[in-house]
Amino acid sequence: MQFRLQQLLSRFRRDQRGNVAVIFTIAAIPLISAVGCAVDYSQATRIKAKMQTAADAASIAALAQKSPGFLAASVMTGNGSVTAGVTDANNVFDANMNGVTGYQNLARNSTVTKTGIKLAASVTFSADVPVTFMKVVGFQKLTVTGVSSSAASLPPYLDFYLTLDVSGSMGLASTPAEQTRLSQVNPDNYRQYPTGCTFACHFAPQNSACTNTGTQAYPTNNYCMGYAISRVSQSGYKGLLSNTTVNSTYPKGKKLPDTMVPGLPNSLYTALPPVSSCETDGTDACIQLRLDAVGYALNELFKTANTEKKVANQFRIGLYPFIRYLYAYFPLTSSINGDPKTSGTINYAAANLATQLDTNINANLGSGGTHISAALTSVNNLISGGTGAVGDGSTPTTPQPYVFLVTDGAQNNQVKGVPNGSWSGSNHATTIDLQNSLATVPSCEALKNRGIIVSVLYIPYEKIDPVNTSFAGNEGTYANDNIKFIPASLKKCASPSFFYTASTPDEIKAALNAMFKHALQTAHITH
């Protein structure tokens, strides 16, 4: 009996004719479950991908320039949640999910937050995706979740105080060719400087610095004519000159008609209507001065600012020329997109910057020297009263100030009374660091210590050649000897990496544009 049972068991083990169906049935349960789970999981993955795409679009859109959130944040006076941005993000998410089915219990949450000039957006979501096959193993749904985060920089609000040297040396012609054109016809101080007047030929009052006997090449009614000549047609002016016999009193071979002399300079302007600005060098209409070149370069800066502007009133710019005093020629304004030929605009004021040249008649500017340190102290006092920390640019009410100093860098502390007053103070040129005798420049450090960026454009001082040692106490020699100290003194004044040099009109345009873009870039990086 026992032997028979063993045979039956052995045969059962060897007989596989019915095992395939059994094994297949047993194996099919997990196989079908796995395939079903994959189908359910793939559906959930597709739904999540659509939601993630919607969340990405929402977080990016909430920070896009010109979006409701971006514009709202840019005018906020403090930090915190940006309601308009949250609403916009939610709307974008919902719009992208419109028409998408296959999920339940969708929850999405958006946040948009402003901190300084930084803007951050976050969109989170969760939803239930019903399952079919996974119910076999006890699941009724799959929950999908995700998050999308974006960041952006708000446009910084910046104030630019353009501190502009309009002293006599900035009234030189803008290029060597222009200087040659002027020297060929300018009668001023011809005995001292037969190659062209360098100093004092810009003074306007009668008997101020140019007198008929002893200085002039021909009679000028005791007026300096250099500035006046630069404002009129050059062919027209040359046409007015008549030949005369060279003599010991008036050595030049041509002069203005005798009938015109008593009425100078107005008689010249009657014959040849003057311009108030000279846009380009080499034109017959005028001779371009350095200040003309700076003025039109400023208009290029305005164009750049208008191009870079992202929100209304983002940039304010003011023109502050100086000689002895700083003068609010055109105070801070956000209206910088005017016509250079339309009076009342900052664009027109800039184009006509040469009208602020030291002609010894503007009491607001004073006359006679170049008081750079005093000008920087004055502009510091303009900014929040001269004390305390300044704005960081994060709101319209907390703008970040920048001081752009445009100068040839020679400080001269002499003074001339306005108009046609006496001289006082030394006419020996120096620098704002007193020819490297100061480790720092106090007027510059006062600005920088408050968080004000000082950007300097150096327009190189022109060497006087030849020097007349008997003229004005050998002023020319002192000026020439001072040139080598100027660049280092201005670099010492400027904030790190904010020192520029430019000579020609095109270089001045390029440098001022670079200064503006550098300021904008720095504002983004530091905040």
C-alpha cells in the first residue's frame, strides 16, 4: 500500500499536462496588475506634465515685464505680497488647464513677493487622478503634486546728478581741427598767443579780458570775440574781414569793417545770426566747442535711458553745471524724451550747454576758476540734505543716486567778480587731491560714504603751447605742469571701475552711454 502511494505521488510530480493553465492563471494576476498600474501611472504622469507646464507658464508670466504683477510691484513703496501678480499667476494657470480632463480635487496656490528690487513667484499644485486597474491592489486614486518658481529683478529707480564743468577751459574747440579754424580768425589776446587764445577769450563783458591796445589782433571795441565768433557762420565771418596793413598796434593782416567795430558784438550778430548750440564739428554754421559736444552727447544718453526704461519715471536726470558755484540749470526730471530744439525740455537745455560757459556774466555760476571740490560738496547737499544713507532704488520714493562728474580735472581756485569784477585767489592750477598730497578726496568720500556712486568722465586738459610766461603770472606753465596729476586725482574720486576718459565728440558720446549702462548694471547686481 505504501509503495502504491509513492508511485502515485511520483507520477503526479512528473505529469505536467494541466500545469500550464494553472501556472498562467497564477502568473496572470500580477502581470495584469503591473500592466494596469503602468496605464494608470502613465495617465497620472500626463496629467502632472500638463499641470507643471501650466504652473511654469504662470510663474514666468507673473514676473514678465509689463505684466500686472511686475507693474504693480515696481511702484510699491515697500516689500511684501503682490496681489496683482498672484491674480495673474492664477489666471494663467487656469487658462492653461482649461479643457484638460482626467483629474479631481485640483488645488493650486500662487505667491508673488517683492523684496527690494527682487521679485519671486511660486506656483504649487496638487490633484487626484482616478485609477482603474490599480483598484485591484487597493488604490482608488493617484495624487500628483508640483511646484514652479521664478525670479526677476525689478527696474531700479535711479537719479542722475550730472555735474558738469563749464569753466573756461571746457570752452575750447572740440577737436584740433576746430581749434585751428577758430585760431585762424580769433583776434583775442593775439600778442600773447598768436596761435590762438586759450584763456579769457570767452569773457563777454567789455574791457573784461580783451582790450584793443596791447592784446587784440585788430579793434574789437574792447570785447573778447572768441565765443561770439564760434556761434556764427565761418564763411560769413571770413567774408566780413577786410585786408589791412600790418602794424605794430594791430599785427594781424585782416580785420572787421570799421563801421562794425563800435557795435560789437551785437553788430556781428546782426550781420550773422548766431546759433545757441553747435551739434557737429566741421560745419560752416559754427565752431563746435567742448561743451557743445558734451551737450549733444547728453542727448544720446537721454535716448539710451528712454530705451532702457521699463516703467514710468524710472530715471530722473538733472543738469548741474558749475564754475565757482553749482547751478541747478535743469533740476531732476523724469521727462527726458523731449526735442533738443524745443525750449523748456532737458534735451534743449543739454544741447545748449555751451550757453552756460564761463562768460563772466552768470552770477548763479560765478566766474574765474574751476571749483570742482566745492561743486561736489554742493551736489552732495542736494541729495537728501547731505546727510544719512540714500535710497537703494527699490521704490519710486527711494531712488539710488548717481553723480556723473564731467570735467577736464584742473581745479583752479581763483575768482572773478560778476560781471567784469576783479580777480582774487590763486590762478595756479591744482587737482582735487592737491596733486596727490591727499590720500583721499574729502568731497568725493562724503558722497561715496553715503552710498552714492560717483562716475567720472575725464576730458583731457589740453596743453598750452606755446606758453607765454609773462601772461597772467605764468598761468600757462602752472596749468601744463598740473596735467600729469589730473587722471590719478579723478580716479581717486570715482567709485571703483567708474572712471572714464574721452576726448573727441564721438568718444564723449560713447563714454556717457557706457557710464549710464554701467550704472544700470551695477544697480541690478548690488540689489
